[in-house]
Amino acid sequence: MNKVSIAGFSLAALVVLATASSQPAEAKQWQYGVNARQHRQHNRICNGVQSGQLTKRESRRIRGQEAVLRKQEAYYRATGNGLSNKERNRLEREQNHLSHEIYNQKHDGQTR
């Protein structure tokens, strides 16, 4: 009986460890990086439109800025071997600016 419970516990521990070790790698893939951030910011814009915090004009302008960043990233990736550190830093600065712009427009008191 004791051997059966030890074997069961060991099997359960292996399953938990295997599951836990595979999830962070997948989560990190989508949690960090330029594309993941663009996806999160796009969701923030959509949520602002749905909740009425962003007017049509505000969302149109912010989505235009978002499109410019996507084109800039595509250009950087096409002209080199991926993103260099300098290019990644520049995109990150511009995404920071866009993130602040989304926040400011969502909280400026204008509604649809």
C-alpha cells in the first residue's frame, strides 16, 4: 500500500512539474516582445471603443499611430536580420508614447 501511494505521488509530481515547466515558456513567448505589446495595446484600444471611453476620432488617430508602428517594425525586420537592439529600443520608446496616449485619451472625460 505504501509503495502504491509513493508511486502515485511521484507520478502526480511529474505531471505537475511537466505542466508547470511548459507553461512559462509559452507565456513568455506571448507576454514579452514587440508583437505581444502591440497586441495588448490593440486590445486596450478596442476596450476603450467598446466602453465608450474613446471617441471615434480618438480611436481613429490612435489606430493610425498603431499602424505606423507596425509598418516601421515590418521595415526594420525586412531590411536586416530581425530587429537590432537600437531598432527594438526605438520601437519600445514609441510604444511607450502610444501607451501613454491611449491612457490619456481613455481618461480625458470625452465619451462617445
